[in-house]
Amino acid sequence: NYIEALNNLGVVYSRVSNHAAAREVLNKVVAQAPAFAEGWLNLGIAERGDQKFMKAETHWKKTLELDPTMVDAWYNLGVLYLENELKGRDRQTQFEDAIQAFNNYKAERAKPDPKADKQVDKFIAEAQRLIDQEKKRKEEALKAPDDEWGDDSDSDSWESDSSSEEVDPTVGQHLTLSWPAGQDPSHITWPF
């Protein structure tokens, strides 16, 4: 069959890392046979090989839409989420998606494969380690002072019973200036 021959040619191009040629051939496959799930799967592989990660993801999701039993799409999604940073995606969520994809791969396979499961379990463990690392990074970022003037945790020692509110006309936001009780604000040295 012509479509299968083109698909096989695209696979060969991908295997020799000629992803542009693979994409060209595989785009013809899915244009001529849009319900051919294997063509979408292989087009996703070619796109990932060319670092077009969002397109790869779209093609693998299309594969699963057409044929939910094509578990290689779940595997490829898991690897994509684990190994590649996708623009605009939260890393922690992406690693969680990797675990879900790998679990779907294991659950949907027709026959158990202990060797493949061992590798997938390593990927899942790595994704979990990265989730924990990302959670820790986020927690540390929340603890860090967020102003550029340094840690203002000792601001409680300032008893500000005097303040002045002004509006910055260029921004339209209110600024509140505070100073120590009993001091004239015109005699305070400001830190900026």
C-alpha cells in the first residue's frame, strides 16, 4: 500500500536523523490518510527530532484520539514531558503529566513487558524526583525576599504612626510612605 510505504520511508528518515525529510513525507501521509494513526505517531517523532515539541505533542494526542490502543504515543508523550521544557508550561505540572502518560502506557499495553516496565518505572521515579525538586525550588522562592532592597523582616521595629499616601500620576497606583514615630520625614535619609 502506498500510504504504508510512505510511512515507512518517513520512519527511515527519522532513524537517520533527517527529520526535515521525515516531516515532509509524513505530512503527505497524514494529508492523504488523516485517519492513519501510525502516520500521526511517526510525524510526532519527526517533529520532536527537530525540536518542534508542541507539534509533536499535538500529533501524539491525535494518534491517541484515532487509536487509543497505540500505546507508543503515551510513551512518547511521557518522554517529551520528562525531557523537554515546553513553552508556557509549569514544569511541575509537566512532570506530573509525564508520570500520567507513562502510567497510561503501562496500563493500556496489551501484554505485560517486564523489561519495558523497568525502564518506564525509572522514568517515573525520575519525574517524581524532579517534581519534588521543583516543589522545593518554589518553596524557597516564596521564602526569599521579593523586594530588591533586601529582607524587610525587621520592619516591625519601626513604629510607623505617621504616613503619607500619594498617587503616582504615571502609574495611577498609590504609594504609602512611612517613617519612624516622632521624626520629621524631611530629615530622614531614604535608602534609595
